Amino acid sequence: MTTKSTAEPKKAKKVSADGEIQKLRIRVRAYEHKILDASVKQIIDTALRFDAKVIGPIPLPTEIKKYTVNRSTFIYKDAREQFEMRMHKRVIDIMNPGAKVIEALTNLSLPSGVSIDVKMM
């Protein structure tokens, strides 16, 4: 029994001067998922316009905060209301971002209610 081995050339990865692959990790958070998805699409479109390699958006688990409040102030302890806040999160990785990509992302205007954390790895 013979096996064929197909040797495909490996793609060259861009490497920084230090010898490491640079990655820009963008973490986006919002209470409304529609606004979050629109913001993520805007970020990805901006990065792709400058020919950057984008990984994501990767959805992270939704953080749910629940609050229970008495309906009445004095008696009727069994009557309660429950409220919850949902924090939706996404992660986007941009591999080897250039100066133009970083400048375009800093000048990006996103809707209110969307928080962004940017980390260079």
C-alpha cells in the first residue's frame, strides 16, 4: 500500500522586526446586539478596505446580570419583580495591521452604547 504525499508550499507569514507576528485584538461590547453587529461590520469593512487579514467576529458568552426587587415597600414579601441586563460581546483579531489600518480605526465613529477595548498582542 503506497501513500501519496502532496507537498504544498507553506504561505509566508508577515513578521515584525522582533520576529513575532503582530495582532490587534479588538473587543466590542454593547447592551443591544443589533447595534453591536452593525459596529462590528463597520470595523471589519474598514480593516478589509486596507487589505488587512481579519479573524472574527468571534461571539463571546453573553454576560447576564439579574436583579430581584420587592414590588411593595412593607408587606407582600412574596411579590417581587426580576430585571436583567445583557452585555453582548464580540472579539475581532486583525493580523499584522499597518499604520493606515490603525489610523482608519481610530478615526471611526461608532454609535453610542458601544464600548471598545483595543490591545496590541
